Amino acid sequence: MNILFMCVANSARSQMAEGIAKSILGSSHNIQSAGSEPSGKVHLNAILALSEIGIDATNHYSKSIDQLDSYYIDNLDYVITLCAEEVCPVLSSNALKLHWFNEDPADETLDEKGLKDAFNTTRDNLQKMIEEFKRLNVQ
């Protein structure tokens, strides 16, 4: 199964979803993430939130949809967008499209503790969504 998680910057939500999905669904699935306007880096709090549940995202990098292999894009089974407040990226594909509403945890108005809490909340929400996705879609 080919699954693509998308948000705008590919620095927080989609990166966490990629790491969690790989952990829950396993290596038999091709799971990637991308953004319509990649930030160029993965947010440190996304890496830290994942590390707290045993997922190493230190080698993740922010990338655009254009950087993904065309064969992968042409053979997607699911495109899952994770946006809330901004315009979500759109990908022309025959894949089943799902939208999982998630606030951007990278709120620059938050202090260090607020950021940590926001990222942990998003991580936990994504984990529940991916576990439910597995229950419904993966044999």
C-alpha cells in the first residue's frame, strides 16, 4: 500500500504522521510525506515528540511533492491531508483522498512548554487516527 501524508510545510504534522504510520503499519507499506510549500526542515518539536514514543525522525527531511518518485505518485492508494487553518495541498491522483483535520502545532506565539504540549497533542491525535485507519483499511 502506498500512502502519502500531506500538509503545507512538511515540517510537523505530515512528518509525525509519516513516522507514526511507518511504526504502526510496518515496512510492507510505502509511506511518505510531502508539502506544497516545504519549509526546508523538520520542526525540532516534531522530532522530539516522536522520540518520546520511540520513533527516530532525525533523518527525516522536509520535501515537496515534486521531489517524490513519479512511480510512487502514480501508484498511490491514499493521499491524506492534515491541514486545519490553511489551504491544504491538492494532488491530482486516482488515490483515495482523506482529510484528517489537525491544527498546526508550530504556533510561534507559544512558549517552549506550550509548543511541547501542542506537538504532543498532535502526535497523540495522529496516532489514534492511524490506528483507526489500520483497523479499517489494513488486513
